[in-house]
Amino acid sequence: VYHEREGVLEPVATDGVALSAVDPRPVDAGVAGRSYRDREAIRVEDARDHPDATATDGGRSLVSVPVGRWGVLHLAADTTGAFSQFDRDLAYTLGAQAAAAMDRVAREQATRAYQHRLADLHDATREFMEAGSVSTAATYAVDVAADLLSPALCSVHRHDPEAGRLHVLS
């Protein structure tokens, strides 16, 4: 299984081969790259006769299927004709199920992160209520905004109606 990161398919799981023995590959090369780019299942009877096959595809017979937006499931065998159409279809279904599971996990992680940020904001609101001065509240607001939002710049300004200007408090 390869995971796409910044235009490269990086190996993340293997069967029978050490993960360190499998090289990353660009998404614009090989059967695995084409499968990922075109979001299609590809079955290759003989890699020597396939225009997209490269030495990095790792075998004579290949099946490569997309795993949603995540990457590609790539199967290789040393003999020609090792995979049937049923094998390709089964791998495609497995890839789709894996993609659905990965999407669900990503959504759940995003939801947990959102809930943590809301809890942090709730805690910060309680602290604001305990501030003893405008300056203390302003400093705390900047600290909380910096922690929760990570802005490049953060400040609290107070309007001076007589001067018609904003003045930085914190």
C-alpha cells in the first residue's frame, strides 16, 4: 500500500517484503502512479508489454487500484497472468473499503480536534470572566488566540473616540 504525499507514493504497508526494501515512487510514473492519478483499477498480464510498467512496479503481473484520495494498493507477482479479472475487482473493492475507513478515521480525528479546540475556548472564556483589568483581559485574549488559531500576528486594540484611532492594548 502506498500513501500519496506531495506527489510521491510512499510505501506504508507490505506483505512479505521489508518496508525499507520498497522505494517511494512519483505519482507520474508506473502502473501504480497511473492507477492513483486516473483513479482506476489496472490489471497487467505481462509488465513487459504494458506501456506504463516500469522496473519499480516490481513484477511481471500487476494489479493496482486506487485507495480513494489516500494512495494506491499495488499487487505484483513474478509470473505472467497471475491475477484474474476477479482478483482486480476484489482488490478494487478492498481499496474502496480501505478508503472509506481512512476517510472515517480522518473525519473522527478532525471532530476530536474541533471538540478539543471548543473545550479550550470554553476554558478561556471562564478565564476572561476572572480578569481583573482590561489590560489583563486583552493579554489573555492574545495568548488564547495565538494558542488556538496560530495567527502570524495577533493583537487587541482599543478605540479612542476622541482621537478617532485604535491603540494597541496587547
